[in-house]
Amino acid sequence: MEILDDEELASAAYVLRIRAAHGDREALREAERLEGILKSRLGPTPSGHAPLAAGQGARKPWWRFW
């Protein structure tokens, strides 16, 4: 197997995820394997492990109703 750089690895995993979305189980396993390799190379990424940003709560009106 040839060694892929990070960008090629990510694009291959993306293409396999698209094929997996259409029902190819083998593509799903291969995509997960490639993503595991990519994660081990890059380590935790901010987008992969960051909590979702909390939205602002319900805004109170600037006037009082009663």
C-alpha cells in the first residue's frame, strides 16, 4: 500500500463516506479505518473535539409587558 499524505487521506475518506451513504458497507469500514489513521497522525483537532458553541438564550424584551 502506498503512503498517502494527510490531504489525500482525508479526501479518500470523504469519497468513501459518500459511497457508504449510498449503502456500501465495505466503503464504510474503509472510511472509518482511514479516518482512524488520520486522527492518529493529526491528534485531536479543534473541530473534532470542541463542544458545540452555546447559542444565546431567549432574549428578554427591553420593555416589561405588565
